[in-house]
Amino acid sequence: MSGGDPIVIVGAGPAGVSAARTLVAAGHKPVLIDEGVFPGGQIFRRPPAPLRRSDRDLYGFDAGRACRMRDQFAAILPSIAYRAETLIWGVEPGVLHLARRNEVMRQPWGRLIVATGAMDRIVPINGWTAPGVFTLGGAQIALKAQASTIGHDVIFMGSGPLLYLVAYQYARAGARVVAVLESGRPLRQVSALPGLMVGGRIFAKGLYYMAWLRTHGVPIKTDVQPLEILKASDGRVAGLLYRQSKAETTLSCDALAIGFGLTSETQLADLLGVDFRFDEQHRQWLPVTDGDGRSSVDGVYLAGDGLAIRGSEVAAMTGELAALAVLADAGRADASRAARLRRGLERMDRFRRSLNKVFPFPQQLAAELPNETVICRCEGLTAHALRDAVGASGECDINRIKAFTRLGMGRCQGRICGLVAAELIAAKGSVHVSQAGRLRGQAPIKPLTLTTLAGGARDGI
């Protein structure tokens, strides 16, 4: 490893922990950096001690995996340098800029495995800035990390496997799930069934969640177009107006969770300068790697959902494979183990492609958002403002529209609004969404206080 600098892993979810275990077994002491209080990522997030619930209550069918991962992490903890509650806000060659508890640090690296995971993918709905509206991931965090629900009467709106999982978790936790409203038509995608069967237990779990919700009286509606989030006199969410089969319906609720699948968290990879490609199924620009996770930048590897959305089981496999690539590049290849993992990934990729076919991103819904809908909530930009900028300038590049409107210049740096804004810009300009490009990552990629920055940096190790 170059200059004696350590191997650094970013992200302590299934991919990051799997990579760390592989490196520890090979005799290395990697640095593992994570924003969370506990390891496990979003899927195995857990509450602080006073709020502890059983693994079965928290993780359902994945309780066994959660327990094993916790035990595996405990076993390697003495052999790694673990940096919890630490965010990365910038990079320079061979160095990560970190922040933790109002202190900034510098972390050198010789090899870097980026396993930054995923976040919710949102299609805004009129009124989505009202109190009581959460993303699906936010609703799940409330349940797992705080042992609380976002409301008593909850509507779940969106698309994808996470929609049914979180609705199931809320119903099991005692909330009244008013309805699950799906924008697509998953049961009509019969041609995807052979590929879905490859998923085995994962596919079976998804069917179980749907069946459980139906048998417990939860309405599941498909081919739904959300129209407006209704507000009470105090401004909080009070219901949802939607259209299905040309008929408009209003449902009452005191909380609403929305999400249209997941999107890879790629801002760190962008700052590191890796090559990107447009992925048609994900409708997102994703990092380019070889089959083992090597990026176009020497010494930088990618793994997990930050590389492509493929689920936690695949994330663990890609984390192990990236660590094996690091070892191979240092002259310690394990070709048979890597080949076995690649075969497993090929099988699971078939399942994931079929799943994406069943739950496609509703690009038309995003492109046709009403003019008054807020797209960039940080800057208060509406769909009309973006369309007007495209029309007035003749530009369809999202970074040019950013310069004209301040799109993506707020606290989230475009993580929430960037993808849907690209769909809208492309539709207005009558071009493919890939031609709209992607918002360029800029430091700081996460919000920092001036007090933190003014404190000066010290070495992380």
C-alpha cells in the first residue's frame, strides 16, 4: 500500500463491514468511517440502549442476518480503526476531509473502498413540504432508531419493494396503515417472473409482505397518480388526493410516507473523480467499475448500493469482492473466491433487473409535475421556475439550469431534487434525460457549520 497509508472504508453497512472483515482476515487494520452511531447501515439501523427492541421486532425475516452482522462486527472491532458519527465533506488526492462533533480532521488513505449506500428517491407531490410528510427511509428511521412511528393513521405512497416493507413494519408496530398506493402496475409484469424467481428468499419475502397487508385489511391500490397532499388548519398533513382509473379519491391521514425506490449516493465518488455512465434502468448516472469494484481512479474501489441499487445481500458480496480486489492489487489474489462471488453477482443481477422492470421509476409522473409543485425545497424552486429557465435559455444541461436558478445549491446539494429535476428539464427540452447530465458534486457535500470549519483540521489517525 502506497506510502504506508491505511486502507480506508467509507460506510459501515453490509458492504463496508464485509470489506472490513475480508481485510482483517488478510492481516490488515483498515479504517472504517461511518456517519451512523452504530454499524449496520439503514437496513440494520438500531436504537440507543433505552429504546432497544428485539431483533425480530426490528428486522423481521432479517433478524438472523442482523444478529450475525453484529457479532461479526464485534469480532473485528479490535482489529480496525472505527470512526463512528463521522461524515466526509471533502476530498483531495490521498486525503479525506472529515467532521465529527464540531471538529474537522484529515484522513490519509492508500486504498479507498467507497460503500456510501443509498437514499430515498422522491417524486415531489403538491404539498410535500407540509409537516407530517416523510420519505419511506425517514419513516423507517423513526421506527428503527427512535422506536416511534411518524403518525397513527399513515398513508404509504410510491413504488418499489421498500414501499411494502415499511408499510408492513408500521402495521406490525401498531400504526393504522390507511392504504398502500403504488404508482406502477407490478402484478401485470408477468414477463419478469422467471427473473424474479432467481431471487428465491428475497422474492418470497416481498410476496409475503404484500399478502400480509392484504389479509390484514390494508388496501393496496396500483396505477395511482398522486395529485395533492391536503393540509389541516395548522398546516400539517391531513390527507391525500389521488387519481386512479380516471376517478379522484381523497384519503385522510395524519402522516404520509413517500418514496419511489432508492438512488445511489454518489457524491463522494464524484468528488474523487471516478468515471460515470448513464444507467437506463436506474435512470441515474452511476460510477463505472470493473467486475470487482475497481474504479477509473487508481486505488479507489466501490461497493454496495452506492455503486448500484441491488439490495443488502448483494452489497455484502460486492464489499467482499472490492476488498479482494484491494488484496489482489497488492499481490495477494484469491482468484477462486473472487470468481465464486462474481457468479453469485451475475445470478442476483438477473433478479434485480427483473425487479426494476416490475417497479420502474415513474418518469412520466416526474416529467409532468404541475407548475406549482416545489421541486428544490432548499431553494424554494417550483417546476414552473425550472421549465421557465429551460424555455428562456434554450439550455437542457442541469448544471447550466443550476447556474440560472440555484437548483441544488441548498443543504442537500441536489441529493433530493437532482434526479427529478433532470427528468423535468429533459422533458421540457425534448431530450433524453441522459442529455440533461448530472449535478456536479462540490465540497462540502454535507452541511457543516462555520464553527466546525474554523476549528482547523488534525490528522484522523
